[in-house]
Amino acid sequence: MELAEAVNHKQDPLQSVQHPDARAYLLQQLTPLVGQEVHNLRIPVEIAAHIEPSQIGTIVGTLTDALLPSIAERVQVGLSKGPGVQGDREGYPDFIHTSGYRLELKGLFKDNPNVKLKKPPTRREPSARLTRQVTVNNVDRERDALLLLVYQLQPTRDDETMLSPVIVAVGIFPVHECIQARDERLTSRGGRWFGDYQTPVVLSKAGKRKLASGQPVDIAAYGLKGSEGKDFNEDTNFGKLNRIPYKPLQDFLKSHGAATAKAPRSKPKKAAIRSSGESQTLDLFAPEDGR
């Protein structure tokens, strides 16, 4: 849901974020963020030509996460830092809204055709993701929303020779729907979770060969890289936003110039799995290259 859809919506107390009116309310509340400049980062125009968008994204993401409470206070949108979980590098959720909704923040870099940046040899995939730390075990289906801030490098208001990130759009999406689509994509390609939503894994090349030849694949262990020879490897691309096949999210990303997710193949393939000496047969969608 985008800002244009949020016009004079009122929030019912504790209305589920699954309901369009709740998301429209949040979007309306957060509208003042659009146009805000993250002026703590200022890049000389001539230096920007030597920096790739992905590098800008890493810097801006870290800064925005730290600075959003102060930006929110300045424009009075009712956001405060979430409590997080003690000992975790990244707590969930990132922010709490005064209405009681919980918000997980992600950023999306939007190219500014008037600003020259270093162009990578191949198109870079946006790195923002709903990580493995965000699962059905800690997501509140009724209150949790994904807050997606789209930012763009623009000349600063006081000095056109300097560039700063400016928030140009805001999107709100139910986290539960996003992670459900994320996890369905994982399993539809033959992947699975190890442990209680601890590690997402995908079929390795060895596992794919076994699957193609009708042999059982071993789910007792997984590898961190292909050279270990396991049938499953840790999914290093897990949760990237542009790979989550949730249509409202993909439509939003596409509208701001990001590459979008491929739909899973529709024809299932039989696959056998083996764990602790016992074999089972499951319907798995044929895995695609590149996951």
C-alpha cells in the first residue's frame, strides 16, 4: 500500500494490520516522512561518481535505522525505537508506533537519473531482506508491519555540490503475509528450515542431481558451501525483498525501479528425503537455478 491510497483513514483500536484500513491509517500517519533529508550523510557530487548504489544502500540503511527516531520526532509521526531482544545484534521489531503497531524497517535505493554514480558491471540485486530472525515464532500477525522507505540521493537544500539521501516514498505491508510468501517460496523450490525456524536451506547441486535421478536426499545435515558435499546448503539469499513473491510488495518494488521476484514453477516433482535412516516422499516444486 502506497501513500496515494491513504486518505483520511481513521484507525479502529487494535484493528489487525491485515486489514487495508489499518495499513492505510499507518501510511497516513507516516506521510510526513516523505521529503525528509537524512542530512547526517553528505557526499560531494564528484565523490559520488566513484560509489556504487549498493555501497550507498549499506551506509544509508545503517544511518536511517539509527536516526529514524530523531527524524520521526522532528516530524511527529509517533515512532520510537523497539525494545529488541537482549544479546541480539538486530532486535525485532525495529520500531513501535504510538498506536501500538510494530514496524520492521527496510530501505530501498531509487536511482536518481540526475546524479552520477559508479555503475557496477552487472545490475546489483537490492540487499534489503526479511531475515531468518523474523519468523512465525516472533511475528505478531495482528500488529506487525513492514515499513519500506524509498530513498534517493539528491542535492542538499543548502549546498548543491553535496548529496544527501531523501525519503521519496513509503510503503506499508503486513509482515505475516510477507514471511508466509517468503517461506512458501523456500519450500516450493525444495528448500526447508532446519531446527525450529533456525536455518533456511536450499538444495545443493549434489541434492539437485539426486532429486533429478530419483534418489533420496538427506535432511539430517546441511552445509555452508557446495564443496562440503551436503544435499542442502544454507540459503544465502533468503528473505531478499525482491525475491518474496507477495504481489503488493513486488508491485511497490517494481514501481520504484527494483527487480522483482519470479513466480515459482507450477509443476511439482516427487522427491524423496531421508532422515535418521527413515525415508519419506514429498511433493516438491522443481528448484530453479539462482534460487
